[in-house]
Amino acid sequence: MANAGGTSTFIIILTRDSVRTDRRTITMKQTYISEVAAHAGESVTIKGWLYNVRSSGKLMFLEIRDGSGIIQGILPKNAVPEAVWELAGTLTQESSVIVTGTPREHPKRPGTFELDVAEIELVQLAQEYPITPKEHGVEFLMDHRHLWLRSKRQHAILRVRHEIIRAVRDFFDNDGFILADTPVLTPAACEGTTTLFEVDYFGDEKAFLTQSGQLYNEATAAALGKTYCFGPTFRAEKSKTRRHLTEFWMVEPEVAYAELDDVMTLAERFLSFVVQRVLENRQEELKVLERDTAKLAAIVPPFPRLQYDDAVKMLQQGHADGKVENFFEWGGDFGAPDETFISGQFDKPVMVHRYPAQIKAFYMEEDPTRSDLALCVDVLAPEGYGEIIGGGQRMQSYDKLISRIAEHHLPREAFEWYLDLRKYGSVPHAGFGMGIERCVTWVCGLDHVRETIPFPRMLNRLRP
């Protein structure tokens, strides 16, 4: 079908699996919805999917999404060919379409643009979409995660995640750090043998999915001074809490000639930079998530610092006051309720440092004034989001490190290369790790970490 001017051609096939073959239209230059403000009054072509449709008699409203945003298309029956109107009436949710029209600013909402639709091309008529505007249970949505990602809320979360990752890289790249990737397959545990995923390697050898790149970071820091790694990590914890994933992404900086105080200062500069970048660039997404941005605006240095001993006293006093259910004994590690109570006393992340050495990793340096304490720090996010950063100063002595490896019943042969770092120019050095997903959970104000990564892996979730 050609219009009166002979400038465009329509081939409309309405079967459910139809694919348009009009290459002239399909190959037309694409304008992304995020760019339409620069093309007001011009004819543009948007290639995307039908997000929603409403009709009021002779006027149809088509919400089109293309990944960069959503725009409302206005389709008056008397302004388009009959075939276009009829085609629009057959479209189903998530049908793929190519729409040509003219963007204009909404008369009552400055900065918001609508599209006066002139032409619609059907690429594929979607089958009945399983995710509808009605309420769905979490398990149903997780089973359909590959489709749930198309919703406005998930768009917003993943865009904030993207911004956080960009900020992470910018911070370290601009601060003199060198990205040095570390192995995903490792010969031994870094954090603890009970949370390892074991895989078959060549011959009879076993390998493990990495829990952290930190041990290798120590080697690259000794070579390059300031390094970081950024990649997937794996923890085989049989945990079902809202803070745990079995596969997550972690950024880990390491600095030669650094001590605990140095890395604490680095952590507060880093976190503040990341949060402020999200505030600068993702206001629209934070609005979709209904995030209280005033609380994020308060995330600026300095952060409160709290020694473990004082944190224990705080918990014990909270128990005495009836605010903490269980009495906390000195020497234990903090659980989620403990971290929530402690962080609830502050409006910024709180840095809890110098935990008992017995509950921390074998490589942590001991406090020179109290050998029962480790020179370590956990950064607890406010609003009950718990630990988002863990790190500290690494053990410098060769002999002490050998003793620690033995105390933790770890195979020395797997750590001979790591021990070499204490034989050839050992220096004080420190670093930390931050899980991207926990940071996204906090910044977005989410209830559960599962929404912070496109396809979460949890204790009972391996699909899709």
C-alpha cells in the first residue's frame, strides 16, 4: 500500500509470527527515545516494543520502549491511513514495532516528549505476555526474570547499577590505580574452605571458583603499587537472606605501603564518589524507585569510625534497653540484626574496625598493641543495609603468615607463591572489597539483593 505521495510502503502481515520484509523501512536511521528532545518537530523512526496501549474512541495512546526510555505515541484515527489505525488496534503487549512520527514537548509537562505517530511497522506480533499489570508473586517474576527485566522498575535498577560500575572504574582509574584482572579458577580458598565451589580441572587436580581476587591483588600491588580487580566472585554459602547471592561482582583495590587508616580513608572517599555520581546522573531512575535522595546526599566524608569493642558495648546496651533481642558476646561476628542496629545509629556508613583476629581471614595483620585483634574494617551502610565493604591491612611477616596458614588448616603448597610475596620485598599493604550488588541494593533502597543483577544466582535459583 502506498500513500498519496508515494513516499512510503506498508506490508502488513498479522500472523503471530510475522516478520516484516520491507527492508527500506527496517533499515531507516533509528532515533533513540533518549535523544528525541534534540529532534523536536522532525520526523524520526523509533525501533522498539509496545509497552502498553490505551484507546479512547478515535484516539489511541501507544507507549513505546526501546531500551533507552519510554515515549507515548499519539495516534488519531483521522490523521493516519486506515491500515495504520487497524494495525495499531491489533498490537499486543511487547510486540516489536518500528514507529515513525514527530516528537513534540508535552504542553503541561516541560521536558517530557510525546510522539505524533504517522506510520507503524509490525516486526513481530507478540504472543500473550505472561507479565501483566496485575500483582505477581516474587517466584513467578523470578521464573520469568528474562521478561521481568523489561519493566520500568528493573530498567531503573539496572541503570543505577550501570552508573555505579562506571563510577567505580572512573574513581580508581583517575586515582592512579591500574586494573589487573585476577583468575576466576584458583587452587585454594581465600576466605574459607566451607564456601567454595569445586570444579574438575585437568587430570586429577581440583580447582575452585574464586571467592576473591585479593591474594592475587597483593602480587600485582607489589608490582604496580596501586591496583584493582573487578569481576565475578562466588560464595557457596547456604544462605537465604536478602543480602546473599552465590555469584556476584566485586571490586577490590589493593595499595602497597598502605596501612589500615589509609584504606579506611580510601573507602570513604570511594563510596562518597560513587553515591554522588548516582545522584548527579540518575535522578529519574531514583524517582521511579521512590528513593529518598536526601539520605544519599548525606554520604560525604568523614564517616564515623567505631572500634569493634565499642560496637559490642553498643549492642549490649541496646539489649539492656530492649532494642536488641539477643545479648551479644564479645568475640562473635555480627549478624544481620546486629549490623542493622549498629548502622541505625548513624546517618552515614559506619566503619567498624579491629575485629577479633580469630573470626577474620588468615591473612589479616594483627594489631601491634593487641595481638588478639586484626587490623581490619567492615563498612556498614545506613538504613539497615549491612556490610558493603570489607577489608584491612595484610599480614607482612613471612613467619607469622606460615603460622596462620597452619592454624587455619590450609594446604601450604597452594600458598607457596603467596608466601613468596613476604620473601621478596615485603611491605605494609592494605585493601578492601565491595560487592556491587550490595551497593546497588543500598543506593536504590531495595528490600532484596536479587533485583540488582540481571540474572541472580541464589541457593535455590539457577534458572533462567
